[in-house]
Amino acid sequence: MEIMVKKILKVLMPRLVINLYKKVKSAGAFKFYKNIEKVKINCPLCGSVESEEVFVGDRYGMGIRTVICPKCKFIYTNPQPTSAEMIKFYSNDYRRYYFSAEDPYLEGFAKSKIALTANRRAEEIFKKVSEYCTNNPIVLDIGCGEGALLESFRRAYPEAQLYGCEPDIKYSQYAAERSKSIVINGGLDDFIKKEKGRKFDIVTISHVLEHMLDPIAALRAIKNILATDGILYIEVPNMISEKSHGISMFHIAHLVHFIPGSLLFALNISGLSPVKLYLDPHDVEDYAMSVICKRTNVKDVREFEVEGPTVSEIKGIIRKSLSI
């Protein structure tokens, strides 16, 4: 009997500990989010003051409110944390909340799940953009993390000029050393200030655009640093993907959310033209979508109609993925 009880406890205790940890973390997360400064905003894409609530909830139980714009179908957090709060979050809390290694220099990091996943994603992205590469391209990876994609470029093009920007100081240092690249510790704005006037043949921004407070300003800034024939690779979660990961798709770092129609809308009003859209780019992030685009003329927001499901249908798809 005693042996059986021990066996049962051996199975149940890890689950009990995990569940207790989640409850404690959720309580702390709710308080954390409640105490940070937030502001109500208009639609980051079309500027509309109107919005409809999709739901309140998120991965960590912070109580984040997600809305959708009835005019352009853009999905975003409202109210949003201020820029100052997000800078503090990325400096102090981002890696902790993402269950990822806070220090890439720790022993075993290279064989960790996060590092191996990043390597696989980098390989898939490199396959897609390499066909647009010239000999020894000038490349920028925005939000380069541990430098997996930059390393892929370095292996293929030993003489390429490789650049990155990464807000986490340890990861930015690690990425620079790993890929022998110039990596700025900071965001896109910080990078542009330090590398003013530089143009790039290839710019990549994978699972970063959804973290931006102002995605249109970011896209327009990227357009301005693209070479005349340069290309931009974007990868973001697709919020109406059949392979949606449900509640885990919503959290403090993801301030905005895209569907295929709103992503193309964002490109058009930013002076970018899609070359190829991938609704199922690879199996590493099976819920994602990606697009390769190039420079073009900016289109008036009033000239573009967002295609795809209706606002009501989008809300229904998201709520179904959340089982609410």
C-alpha cells in the first residue's frame, strides 16, 4: 500500500507543483500588469477611434483587453502599456515571462529547446530569402535574439556585412560573437540612429512586428533603409490560422495582431509591396504567416479594402480557438 501511494504521489506531485506555480505566477502577473501605466489608443493602422472588444484574457492571466477595429479589421491591445513601460519590460522582464533562458552564456543553452527552435526557424527563413541574395549582401535582422539567422547568413556568405538589433544586452552580445556581426543593443530606432544612412539588401523581422507599439512607423522606417532593389521578410502570427495556439497567442509582449488582410493593408500604407505571401511558411511556427516585400509608393488608407472574413467572423474564429 505504501509503495502504491509513493508511486501515485510521484506522478501527481509534479502536476500539483506546476499548477500551484501557474496560479502563483498568474496572481503576480495580474498585479504586475495592473500596476504598469497604460493608455487608450486609436487603431494603430487606420486611426479609427472605434473598436469592438474581442475578449479579456491572456497567456499569463494579466487581464489584457484585446479589441478589433471595425474598419480595417486590425486586432490590438487596448489600453496599451506606454512606450516607457515596454522599454522597462524588455530590459527587466521579457525573458522571464517567456519561459526562455535569461542568459545565453549559461552552459547548455546551445542545446536548449529555445536555441534549437531558433536554429530551425532560421534555416527555414534563410531558404526563403537566400534566392534574393546577391554576393555578400548587406543584411539586417531586427530583433535578432541569439543570432541564429545571422549565423546562417555568415555560413553562406563569409564576407557579407551583417547587422542586427536586440534589446536584451546579453543576447545582443551573444548574437554578435556567434555570427561575427555588428549587433546594436536596442530597438529599431536605436539602430537607425547609430547606423544612419546605411542601406540594406535584406531586412528580416521575424516574430517582432507584433511587439511594436506603432507597426506602421516601424514598416515605414524599414522601407527607408532598404536598398532600391532590397527585400524585406516579415513573419508574424496569423490570428485566424486553423493551427492557432489559442490563449498563448495573447500576452503582454504582443501589442498588435495580424490576419492576412490586415498585414497586406499595413504594407500598402507603409510603401511596401508584397512579392510573395506564405500562409503556412514552415512547421516550426505552424500558426504563423510570412511575406516577402519590396519598396513601392505609399497608398492612401482610403484606397485599400481589407479582404477576408468579416469582423464578426474574425471574433468568432478567435473565440472558438479560446473555447469561449
